[in-house]
Amino acid sequence: GRRIQLLKGLPATSTVEENSAAGVSVYNFNVTVSPSASGGVAILPTIVNSNPLTEAFDIESKGGFEYRVVTTGNPVLDYETMPKSFDLQIFVEDTTGRTDLNILTIQVTDKNEDPVFRGNMAIQTVTIYMLEGTPPGHIYQVDAADPENAKLKYSLLPATAPFSIRESGAIFSTKEFDYEKDPHCYFLNITVTDPDGLNSTKTVNVNIININDESPYFTTKQRIYRIPEEQSPGTIVANITAKDPDDEDSPSRLFYTIQSADRHFSIDPVTGVLQVTGRIDRDALPLRLHPNISLIVQVEDSPSSGLGSEMEITIIVDDINDNPPECNPSAFRKEANENTTPGTFLVDLRGYCKDIDVDPSNNQFQFTGLSGFGSNNFALESAVSGRLLMTGTIDLENPANPGVEVYTLTVRVQDIAHPNYSSKYPFYISFHNIIYIYIRIKPVNEFFPVFSNLSYVFNVSEMTKVGSSIGRVHAIDEDWPLSVITYSIVAGAGTRDYKNIFWISPTRGYVRILARLDYETTQKHIFTVQASDQEKSATASVTVNVLEVNDEEPVCSPNFFSLQIPVTLAVGTNINGFRIECQDRDSDPRSFRYFINKGNENSHFIFSPSAGSNTSRLILASRFDYESGLDTNWIYNLHVHITDDNLVSARDKPTHLVKTGTVTLSIRVIPNPTTATTTTPGFTVVTKRENLYSPSAWYVPFVITLGSLLLLGLLGYLGLLLLTRLRTRCPPAGRAHGTPLIKAPEKKKPKKEVVVTMTKLNTVFDGEARDPVTGRMYEFSTRSGARRWKKSNEPLQPMLAMQVTSSATDKSGQGTERAEAPSKKEPSEKRKELTAAMKPAATPSVGQSETPGQAGLRLQKQKEESEDR
């Protein structure tokens, strides 16, 4: 566009105060547009750059063509820490393409701000702790600052508080505090003020801490206590009390402890309650000899290292008759084979029992109360002897037998004399102990394991996950009790690649797979399983039928291919004769379906057939349209998906997996060298692309230079071949104005109908070139592209050198760079003009001049037609 004065009121300078909130107006300006700009503004006024860089400003519309610059609050302007001036570059463009760019300078002005506290006072309320009796002196330093670096003044309220603050912000106490007489807490309001009167206030709390200087004393007078043995934990023995002269109203500040080590008693550290915490057994040492327990109780006015006092108390433990007869062991385990002879001796209980009571009247005991399920098969010889005998015959397989493998018997061992308890313990009637006797009847293994089926058949999908359970085998043993059966695989269960592809649970008989099953490799597996009770065993056959599942992906050839097609390729053409062939180990060839999943911009490409065949061809579905801008991509990277879900009938539609194969195609569209150049008047947009690289990448210019030299050598070789061919085909110099002699190809070319629209323009011909077919010179217009034969009497000008450069594709695969010709005309326009002369055209009407390209191609066409005839 053209640079026009569109921004009214710019350039200009404005000011804004620091700490301004978002949305504060800084400057207003207008936009003037051309009368022909019916649409108004195409690009609204925009801040395209700032110096220094900032996002603190934005542009808002006030309606119509009025705008204002406002603050955004991101970041908030600060005079002390940020730049004090910003240059904003404002850009605008109207609908006719006119643009304007001007600068608005914004200066940030200073504003007096409140003083601020620093350190701990800036983020929290400061609390100061002072011990009572501390001499007057410095207790805290206040840290504050003024954003403008002005000198600050400190003050303290209330003024009656026994504290003061100095000009440096140091807080001092003015007296020695007594916790019992003075307040325990002071709240000081510290205010800092700048010379303009702006101030900030924070609170400082001062807490006075009490100190301990008096020892507590005991108020409990009793020193000796009596308790019976075997008291339950938690039984209260005594309640020890004390007082502290420092704080008579707060007894909870006293802490009680037992200084002497003792596991029988504990004292509550707050209440002083002494209670039983462990079993007290007078019949055990050391209480069996010394039943008195001495405790040293201490009271302190702090948990540790406080002032305290000590007191000794004595606890006498009274004995009771509390020991029953004890048997060690108290449980006996014996074995007896089934069908054991009645009267067989099993165990003598008396040799394992005793009573630890000292009094002989309390250590006599007897055996009574033989009980338990099946106890009728056993008996005690006498209550005094304690000998256990077997009285019946037990056969585990007998249906009349209860089927018990282990008999649990109980025998009560009881004191003969009753315990001498006082009325305090009326719930004790007799004192006894229980002996448990476990008699295991050892079975005899008489039967073999038997499988529930002679053979097992499992149908398993080939997609079953490794480790999945596919079935269960089960066997039983008629022996009683039921034997533990162990399962194992003894034959089969392997393939060529795997030694074992099946596993069986040794205890439950579940069969699992250890490797993936493949229907295409093996459809059936047969192996043998064994059930064993450690002595006898049995076997069964297991057949695993593998069920086919669609688990194979289509495999297509080729799976990657690169193609090149001209931009004028006819719709419906099989591109380069390309086709893909697909195979699938578990799908019918008619089940394939083809679709382009990615890269098919504007749907130019399709596959035919799209389904129902294992081969398909790539077809051009629609023509390319680069002139109107519909198409911009010259390289298409197609991702083709081939699925195997296209079944012939709807009733066969699969409900299982669908597999997809992938083919990648790279298609480069070759631009037509005869594409006409538009001559519609208007402005030209020139896009310049630069490839930037790091200076450290020294190899980049080397590779580019080497590639350019190779390309130039190839082009020179091709040019030499073309020149040799032209000399053999061109007519003699004397027949320059005649029909060119062009040798017809061996095969007949199909006739092509070409329609060319001719536009007659008053053209200025400012360039000249030589026709490559006839060798004649012609003139052309560098603006419109029109051509005409040069008159023979006009002097010949040197032939313009046409420089051909390889297209440099940027990262997106588009964009080219070409060198300029000496006529200062765009290379793309020159190439289009030169190729337009070679493009077939209709015969010019009467009164119109024939262009050089039309004449040359007309002569060539006439020669081809004559040769065809």
C-alpha cells in the first residue's frame, strides 16, 4: 500500500501517572480514510512495536474513527523501577491499501507513595516475648522505607505504654516487668510517616513471660498403702496432691513423676493419681520373698528442669490363692492310624502338670471332665493318674464314621481344695486349668485320583491375552479325608517356537496360556494333564481348539511411493499407472476398503475401486486450481488407510476387531510452464523469503554452493543437448521466415483442441528475445506479456539471457526463488511469456496480428497433420 497521513494527532507526546489502573486513558487520536475507502479501516490502529518493549498500553475504539491509548495494568507502571518513557509505534491501514505509521511518546510521571514496612513487619504481625525481670533496653528494630527515598519519622501508640521508639526505628522498654503485677500483653501501634504526611501503621505485640522461682510442696500426708495381688490395670491406689506458691490458682501447672523404676504402678502427670499398670503376682520373685514396693514420687512446676519436691510411699501387696494347676505343655498332639486296637495307651498327663502354690492344701489337683466331639472313642484311666486310652475303632472310609480326621479333646485339671477367697471376690467358685489334646487319625491312601472327564475340550480365541485362564480340569480322590491333589502337564503343550505355551495351576487345575495363540500357524493343541495325591496319579487329555479372529493387518505393496504429475493432468486419469496390492492372512481379498485419511486437501485424489478388491488404483478426482488461489499446495503427502472390514453382505458384518494397514504416498505437482500470466491491473505483493542459519553451521553454505554448481552443470549439459537437437531440426538460415522443419515422432500424437482467448491491447514493447523454434527475433511487453515479430530491417538486440534456478522450497514445501533477468522483469513473468509463445493457439482473425508463438506452433501443427495424412 501507499504511505499516507491517516493518523490525525500523531506523532505526539503524552504523560501518565505511575501506578495507574487498567483502562486509564493516556491519549486520544483520530483516523482519516480516503473517500474511496468504502469499508473504512481494514487494519485497526495497532501498536506494532514499542521502545522499550512493553505490554502496558493498548488501543481502544471510542466509536467511529476516534481511538484512545489506555493502560492495560500488565504490568503496572512504576516510576522508580521501570523506564520513564515509552515510544509506541502505531500502524493503521484503510480498505484501499493506504497505510500510516506514527509514534506516540508516553512519559511516566512520579507519584508520592506511602512508606512501606520491610522484613517481618511487612508480611505479619510481629510478636515479641520478654521474661519478667528483664532490665529496660532495646527489644526490636523496625525496618521501613519510602519509595521516594525520603527521610521517615517513627511514632508509637499508646503513649502510656512502658515503651519508646527512636528516630532509627529502634523500640526500647522503659521498665522492668513483674508478671504477677503488670499486664501480660501489650499491643503497640508503630506508625511511619514521610515528609508529605503519608504514613503506614503496623502492630507489634509484646508478651511478658512468667519465670519460676518457688518450689511446690506435697499436701498428701499418708505414706503407706495396702492392696491385694492380681489387681486389674487401672485400679487406683492413691491420690497424690501438691501446691505451688508461684501460682496457687493453677494446679494444672504441676507435673508428677515416679523417680524409682517400677513396672507395676504409674502416676498421672497432671492429677497425681497413682494406679496399677502391670500385673502384681506375689507368688513370683521378688514379691514371693519381699511383698513391699517403695516408690519415690516427685512433683515439679514445669515438665523438666523445674523446681520440685520428692516424697517416698510404700505399697504392701497381700497374697491370695490364685494359682491353678499348670500343665506344660497345655496342649498335646498325638497320631493314631485308623483301625487302631482298642485299649492302646496314648498320653500320661500327670507328668506335665504342677501347682506353684506354697500351701500344700492348695497344690493338690485331679483330672476330670474329658469332653469333645468323638470323646466316646477315648477315656481316662483314673482321675488321679491322668492316663488317656483309646477305647473304640475308627475307620475314616466307613460311612457310619463322622469323617473327623482330628479329634479335639479337653481335660480339666482342678484343685482338690477350694480356694480361700474373701467375700470381696464371690465370683470365684473353683480354680482349674484346661488341657487340650489333639488326636489325629492318620489315614491310609487306598484310592487313585479320578478326573471328572476323561478328556477336556476348550475353544479359545486366538486374540486371548497371554496369562488368561481358558478352562479348568478337576479330579477327586475317594480317600478320607480328601487328599490334596496336584495338577501338572506331563506331555504336549509345546510348539516349535515355545517349549510350553500352556500352564496349569498346581492346586486348582486352571489352565492358562503362556504365549499368544495363532490360528494361522496351529489350529489345535493337544496335551496331557496329570492329577496326583503324592502317591497315586491319573491322567486326562486336553484339546484346545484355536478360534480364528481378525488379528492380521492388511500388508500392501508398495507401502511408500513418490509420484510426480503435471498440473494439467486430466480428471479420471490413473496417476502414473500407480496401483497398490494388499494381502491379509485372515481376510478375504474382497474385504478391503481404501480411503485417504490425511493430506488430501480439496479431495483431488481417490482410489478406484474404493472397496471390494485387494488391488486399487490412484485416480485424479478433480483438477487443480492454483490461479484462483483455491490450491496452494504443490506437494501432497497422502496417508492411505486400508481396512479389512468391507464384507460382502450386511449379515456378515463383523463385531470383532478391524485391522488397518497404512500406505504413504508423496505426490509432487509439476507447474505447467505455459501457464498464462494474469494482466489484471492492480498492485503487486512481493514476498521475500530468507533462509537463516546459525553462523556455527559452516556446512550450510558449502552444501548450497556444491548443489548449485552441480545443478548449473546439469542445466548446461541439457542446454547443449537441446542446442544440438535444434540445429538438426531447425530450417536453414535462409528459410527463417518459412515453415519450420520439425520431424514428426514415430508414433502419432493425438490431436489436441486448444482454445486461447486473445485480448487486443495498446501495448508498449520494451523487450526482445529469440523464438526457440523458428530462430526469429520477437518483441514483448514486460508489463502485459504481449509479443510481436521484430521487423527484419530493425537492428537485432542481444538475446536476453534467461537464468533458470532451482526452486527453493521452504519448510512448508512451497515458495520459490528465481534470479532476475537483465530487463528487470520478474523471472516468473518472463518464463510465462516465453512459454506462452510456444503454446498452441487458434488461428488469428482478420485484422489481428499473429504472435510469434502462434506462427511457430501453427507451422508445426500443419506439418504433423500432413504426415498423418
